[in-house]
Amino acid sequence: MNPRQRRGLILIVISAIVALATFFVVTSYVASVNSQVGAKVTVYRATQAIEAYTPLSASNLQPVEVPARWAAQSSVLTLSQLQGRRIGFRVNSGTTISSDMLIPSSSLNRDEREVAIDVDPVTGIAGRVRPGDRVDIYAVYGDVPGLPKSVKVLTRDVRVISIAGQQTVTNQTTNGTNQSQVIPVTLALLPKDAMAVTYAANFAQEVRLIGLPSDVGTDRKDDISEYDASQLGGKAVPEATK
């Protein structure tokens, strides 16, 4: 074997050693990364900003694989578990959806209907009401032609299904626009009561939730159902003459 052949053989051996060393280094690195990252799971993220109460679907969600150790257990969901579900607040694009963000599935009886109304920290009992609580619903009618200003009980002993987070809404008035803070509350109502509450939510001056004691099944026959200014006594003075 001449010197040139020996040099070629040496280069081949060196190349083989370098290749083997590189292979083992890369293999060790990949194994190290895998040991640190571990198995992957699929989570779903919003592909766009999703407004409150918008149904979730494949059109506004995308699956993303992430390491299992970096994903909260509540975010490991399937598309079938998210399809049609809703979130009670706005989420930004890229937000990972988790089960604790979802509005609970309906638990209505066959004769019940879900109705959502907006309350504020005052009309909603200052945040004391919780899902599962029972409330009465009062409406204040302040400007109905031919009728005295009054407060009426719309319905009693109503089950609260869910309460969303506080939201800012923009209202259009004759003086321009203004913003207010509201809290959407979903109630379980009989159909006739759903109609009354829907009407009041749109046309009454104010709709209030009224908290009840824990023993709501007690006799409430002495509770009044309506009150207006005539019950204050005295002589009525037409407002136009004041």
C-alpha cells in the first residue's frame, strides 16, 4: 500500500469515527430533549377573537400539539367536547381553551327554558348570587302610558344556571353613546315566565334579582306581588303640573 492509499484509508477511518461520534451526539441530544419534553397532547386554540357566547367549532378553533407536562389537564379536550359549547367572555386569538372557561351544559327540565338577562352589581345583588341559587325577579315600570309607576314580581323561585364575568357594553342614546358594566345571568324559566322576563329586560326601567333565604320552600303567601305610588297614600299630583 503506497502512502497515498494509506492517507486515503486514514481519512476514511477518521470520517467514519466523526460520523459515528456525530450520530451518538445527536441521538443523545434527542433523547435528552425527549426526556425533558415527554409525550405530547392536543389542545385547541382560538384562531381568531371569539366574542362572548359565540358557539365553538372547527371554524374558530385549531388543534395544536404541546408537551403534556406543559398543558393543564383542563385544556386537554377533543373537538367533539368543544363543538357548540360557549364561553361567557371574549377570548383573544391564540388563547388555549380549557374546560373551566366553558359555560356549563344545560341542565334544564323539559318544561324549562334558558333566558339570559343583563344585571349590574346593584340589580344582581352585589355579586352574592351564584349558580344553583334561587331568586325572585322584580321589574320596575317607570314610564308606561296610562299606568302608574310600579314594581311588579315577574316570577318567583327561579333557578340561576350560570353567571358570566363582568362585561362592558356600549349603549346608543339620544345624547350619543355611553358604556356600562353588565353581568349576564342565565335563568331557568317556565315558558310563560320566560316571555315576561324577556319583555321586562327590554322595556322595563329596571329588572332586579331578589335574593331568597335558604328555606325558599316555606309559605310565602303574604308576599305582595305589586306595588305602585298609589299605595304611598296622599294625593296624587300629575307630573305635568309639578
